[in-house]
Amino acid sequence: MKIAPDFLNALSRGDALAIQTELAQALAPSRAAWKVARLDDGDLISAPIVGNRLFESPGRLSQDIYGLGGIECELAFRIGHPLSATDKEWSRYNVLDAIDGVSVAVEICDSRWAVGFDTPRNAMLADLLANAALIVGPTETDWRSIAFEKINGRLIINGAIQREAAGRAGADLVDLVVLLANDLRNRGHALKVGDFIATGSYTGFHKASPGDRIVAEFGGLKSVFVVLE
């Protein structure tokens, strides 16, 4: 989408969220997941992942899905009990009770702006935070003992390790879901049963190419496999 840089720079948060909603509805009528991040300045940003962009591992994606081929290896929680609209804020206890498992995930990133990934924050928010697809592995239901700040994440492409991270220092992934649940509550949204919550990359951002075979590994969790056709 060719848009003047001045327009992207001038996008307000309200305008970005309005565009995000319209874009998600244009892509698919249903939502299957969310992605969320808390930036260094404390800003919480999130975007829906629509139903036809959520895939189970092993996945094979065509180029009209993966686009520019950005790759991130993440962990995604699955919601087992709904966090619906309420007068009270959701507590950590509420969220822990609502989560029924965690999965390894590969997020595929693309940009619908002609300038690619180099866009201002609100422009990226409008563009579903650059989400093109999310591929999830089997859900581990015995997850509460996992030390998310220490678990090793690894991105393998065509058999070679591209990125490896020995955890995420200070990562409180459950707190991210608490923040998301309450932010969505304040905006009139809810987390429903079956929603996955992608919580950010352990291995940074990597660009893959057509034909690449991608594997995401996290400790003893079941890996995710993706082929870019």
C-alpha cells in the first residue's frame, strides 16, 4: 500500500486502532489469536491475528501469505477459560486460571506498507503489528513450572542454527497476558476460549527466503516446523 510518509508519521493511536480493526475484518471475519508486546518505554501494543492466518505445525505457506518473510520464534499461551467483559480488572490469578497451556510458535511477519518494516510505531500498529501468520505447535498443559526467563529458544533454517537465545532476562510472559486482557477489556474486547497469545520473539527478527525450511525449538517443548513455498 503506497502511502505518503507524512501520513504514516502523523497517525494517532486512535486512528491506528481504527485502521487495525478495519484491516482485520477485511482479512477474515473471525479472530483466532493476539500478539502483544510491552516496549522499553512501557507502551503496551497489541494486534489481533485473524482466523485464516493461524496454522498448526507443520505448516506450508505460500508467498502471498508470508510476503517479505520475517521470522520470529515465540511462545504462545492458549486461553482455556474466557476473559470476558467485566467491571473489575483481571488479576494475575484470573489469568493464570484462564490459561490452559503454552505452545512454541513461529510468527511470520510482513508489511502492507510500501516502505516495508521501517514504519513509525502507530503505522505498524495499524498494520496488525506486521503479522502475516502464526504457526503453533502442540500445546503443553503442564506449563506452570517453565522458567520463561531461562528457557532456550532456537531458530533453525535449512538445518543450520541462525539464532539462539538463552532465555529472556526479566521476561514475565504471564504479566503480558494480564496487561493485554485488561487493555482489551478497556477497549470492549475479550479473550475467548481457544485464543492464542503470542508474547514476543526470543530470537529477534530474521528474514527468510522462498524454499526455506524453518524450525523453532524451545527446551523440552514440541518444536514447530514451517516451509516457505
